[in-house]
Amino acid sequence: MTSFISGATGFIGSLLMRRLLQEGHRVVALVRSESMHKTTEEHENLWWVEGDLLDADSVKQAMEGCDRVFHAAAYASVWAPDDQLFYDVNLTGTKNVLKAAVEHDVGRLVFTSTAATLAPADPDQPSDETCRNQDLTNPYAHSKFLAEDKVRACNESDGLQTVIVHPTRVFGPGPLTESNAVTRIFKFYLEGKWRFQIGDGSYFGNYCYVRDLVEGHLLAMEHGRPGEHYILGGSNLSFHELFELMAEAADLQRTKIPLPEPVMRGFARFEQFRADTFNARPLITPKWIDKYLKNWALSNDKAKRDLGYKITPASEAIKKTMKWLQAPSSRLHGYTSWHS
């Protein structure tokens, strides 16, 4: 079995690639340039192929001979110099991957979307896969929402079996990139650089251990129903509960400074002004503040029922992540071993 992976140098894609190799699969990994993977270990069943999601011919050439596709690449950021970049990578790039998969008669494709395309939760009811977000002013979420439509349509018109998965707020051992933002907050907490609590700490989010997420991708490929969506998440936690678990895992209590909503929104507007005026990457934008000042409790029931998806308890997953962060050598190498 040969699997094609886009985004194999990213947080989720890199661990997915290693998991497939450990199972004995052959993997073809699309990469924009040789320098992007020069620090990655080689493997006899791994082939790095240079190409670009925006170059349909290079995607088609790279996918030749593959049996299935994991499309995990995306432009996932709080900001871009031009919002069109989100649509180029996340929508046009997805169209090129789908086109190549159809032309090569690939059997199945798993598309890594985002929980941001789902609606916020009601106060007493977590959102599920039927709750599509109708207020998509965030260009990242909007571009992924449009890409989902293209992925689903392939089941009806082109015969390609596709499954869409929705990661929630992912954390765990792996590259400390922007996509691994929650783990970066853990690291800043350990270093005494993060003492802030968003609002009054009552807003909920769903926090997913990255190893559960990777296993969920494999389960979606094997058992996911074509055309279906699956939330691959973890525990629903308020900001207050999340920081209490961080403190317990690190055995380190730090005084939290509440950030009132007006202060947060003012800071975000300043950061947006700085980005617009000086083309400087902002720490946060007003649209992302809007996202975090809502409840995002989500249900994993469908994935558990249809896929056999399992969740690592939040306390255990956070302890493992904190332990990894506290061991300098493991931050360099530990995430390459699935059982470390």
C-alpha cells in the first residue's frame, strides 16, 4: 500500500507520515523544496517528491502509483499579507490534489479540514458534524469550508471516496510551529512567559492530543464512510480547566492575569493596524479574538461510533506533553518515536 501525503513536514503530517512508516506502508511525501525536509530522517519506504500544491502537474506527477491520499497541507495562520493566500493554498491546492487523485484512480482520500468550519456550541449542547458554521468571516475557516464542498462533491461526480476530518485544538509532542500553538502556550507557561487567562476563563474549547488525531486519520481512511465528516477531538475544557491541568502536570502554580474582553479586542485591533500599516505579522487579529470568545465544545461521538476513535484523557495527555517539553533532548528527537 502506497500513501501520498501533503503537509508531511508540518505538525500533523509529520507524525502521520512516521505512523504509516512504522506500520510498514510506503509513503510518498510532497515537499516544496529539498531544504524543507533536510533535517528529517530517511527511511527505505519513504520518498520525498518536490512539488507545489499550486502546480497541478507536479501534484499529478508526485501522486502516480499511490493507492490512497492524506491531504493534510494547509495555510493555517492568524494572518496573511494577502487573504488570497488562504484561498490559493487551501482551496486551489485542494482542487489540484483531488484532480490528481481522480486521474490516477486513487481509491480513497482523507482531507484534513478544521473544527473552525463548524458552528460554536450552544450553552448546554456540544456541536457535532451537522453544525456547519454560517459566520465565516475568518479567511482560513472560509477557505477550508469551500474546500470541503469540493472534497464532498468528488464522491458524487468523480467516484473518488473521500472522508473529511475536523481536528480541534491540537497539542502534543512535535514541531513547535504555529499549528502547534497550544503546546507553545504550555512551553511559555513552563518558562513563566504566559500568565494570561482569556476573559473570565469560562469559554470552552475542545483539546485533542496529536497522537489520537493521527490514529483518527488512519481510522478514517480504513472505516470512514465516503462523503462523511468526523470530528477528531478530545476533551472539552474551559480555559480555567485547561490551565489547572497544566499547573498540575507541571507541578507549577502561576498566578493568572485575567484579560478582559475589551482589553483583548483593543490589543487585537492594534495588532491588525500594525499588520496593515507595516506588513508585520500580528500576534492575533480581531477575527481570531471573535473565535476564541465563543464556546467551542464539540462532540466526538460520531467518530467513536463509526471509526472506533479513542481519546487519551486530558490530564494524561497534558502530562505527557509537559514531560516532553521539560526534556530538551526529547524536544529534538522524542516525537519521532511513536511510543516515546
